[in-house]
Amino acid sequence: MLGIPLDHVTVTASDFGTSLRFYDAALGALGMQRLHELGDEEEDDPAVEVAAYGADEHASVWLVTGPAPTTRAHLAFRAGSAAQVAAFHADALAAGGTSHDAPRRWPIYRRGEFNAIVLDPDGNLLEAISDE
């Protein structure tokens, strides 16, 4: 068995286009990319309604559009360095996110780690964590 058996998470966005730009930037800074885009195939010109992000070929974060957005979830991602954590924070803010905690050491909670937390457009917390 590989580590923790979590396969993926799904986040529903109230404004898909706004959230798509945010997740492209925030997750892109962590080396994740948009792997899949899906739309309603029954439409003549299907708009993208689902985007899936991953670091390899495995999509671990799915962003979907829907009537009830996900709110107040907390997703934490491993970063390769403190510089990558800082880039995640800066890129997320530039793409419309809100800072919850600027990049810094967290000796009270996690000794030897460097973290930053941002809020997505619907108020979900995304955290980037690296070893110091």
C-alpha cells in the first residue's frame, strides 16, 4: 500500500472561471498542472465545467462548477522548498486569492517546516508546506 490511501478531493466553485484562474496559479506554483478539462458533451459548444490537477498523470484535485460551492475546506500540499511556498502564496494572491497566513516558519505547530495559507475565491484554505 502506498502511504495514505487518499486518491483525490473535489472542490465545487461558485464562479468557475474565477476559481479556475486561481487554482491554475496556486497549484501551478507547486508544480501541479491542469490534466483534464471536461464539459457537457451533449451541448453544441460545451463549456469547461470540470478541471483536474495533478503533478504527474494522476489528478488529485478536481475543480467543478455547481450550485452549492465548497466552503471552509482545508487542503494542504507539500512543496519542494520555502521558495516554492513563497511563490505559491504570491501567485495565489495575484490570481485573486486572499492571504490567511503569509509564508513563515510555524514552530508552534510544525517544527522544521515553512508554510503559507491562502483562501480561494469561495473561502477554502489552501496551504503549502515545505521542510525548512
